Amino acid sequence: MDENWIERWETGRTGWHEARGNAGLKSHWRAQAGTVLVPFCGKTPDLVWLAQQGHNVTGIELAEVAVRQFFAEQELAFTREKGAALDCYRCSDLPIMLYCGDYFDFNGAAFDALYDRGALVAVDPLRRADYVEHTNRLLRPAAEILLITLEYDQDVVPGPPFALLPDELATYWNDLERLEEKDDFDTCPPKFREAGLTDIKEVVWRSQR
């Protein structure tokens, strides 16, 4: 997946990217000021929105091109700090730090909240449990979680992003409440429509802590 992920960013095949940010985040985020972890962050403007709510935001992204595009498109200055495993791009204007490298190599302080839009559903299903275990090690026990998943028929088209159904999700985090679902057909990656998929839902989940 790693090489394919980087290649997609380098060639602009990023149908999952939301240039205006995610509406579910803005509607359902309730965490108070604190630290927020954003895995597989890409170049989402959600990072800026979270910082504007008073959070210290840490994103992790494998593709350096996505990190650099984030700062360029948001017109934000940054400094780069070389790290042993991941390089840190520290925003000069907002409390945002982006780490470039493999998420599973990232180690940081216990975060107060998790915003996952497109991370868990991007992970190979065989590694989902590893992703959740690693993420939980990075979170405080009572951390707020806002998670956005996709539900669709994978017999029609394979991921990524992959479908994730409620029963499986409950085996990872059993205190998530289903807040909202919406038809995501118009904004889903083009390959889904090209394959003949006609029904895909984006679902917003939030922890009940």
C-alpha cells in the first residue's frame, strides 16, 4: 500500500480528498481545547479548522508531496525538523505539526482526541486491528474519538478506501455512537462510480465518553 499511496499523491489520483474539509467534523466535533491526533491526514483543510478551534493538531502523513501541498495551499509557513523515523513539519502560524513517514513508526505524547477521516478505511483490513492497537497507545484513556467510515458493497468494487461495517467496528471501539449517515455517491472516488456502484454511505461515529 505504501508505494501505491505515494504514487497516487504524486500523480494527483486522490479522489478521497475533500478540498473544503469534512462536513461531519464541523457538525459533530465536541472536544475541548487539547491535543488532536489526525492519522493519514493528507492535505486536508480540517487540520486548520481544528487548530482554529483551539487545538494543538498533530497529523501523520506518508506522502511528503501531500504535506508540502498542505502548507502551500493553506499559505502557511513551516520549518522542517529531521527525525530518526519521521520528519516534523512545524507550522509557523498555527499550532499544527505534520509528521512525514509511516504512521506505525510514530510515537508521541498521549493525545486528548482522535480525528480519523479516511485512515481506518484506508488500512488493509488485515491490518485494521494493528492500526487500532497502535492508535490506542497514542491516546489518553478518555480521549474523544470522531471517526468517519464508509459503507458500500465491496463485491462491486474493492477498496481502498474499504468498507467498514458496524459489527466489525464494534470489535475495535465498542463505545462509538452512530451520529449521522449521508449518501456519498457524488463525492466518492471516481473508480467507485466507474465500477457501477450506486450506493455508498459516509457514516460519522463519535465516542460516548
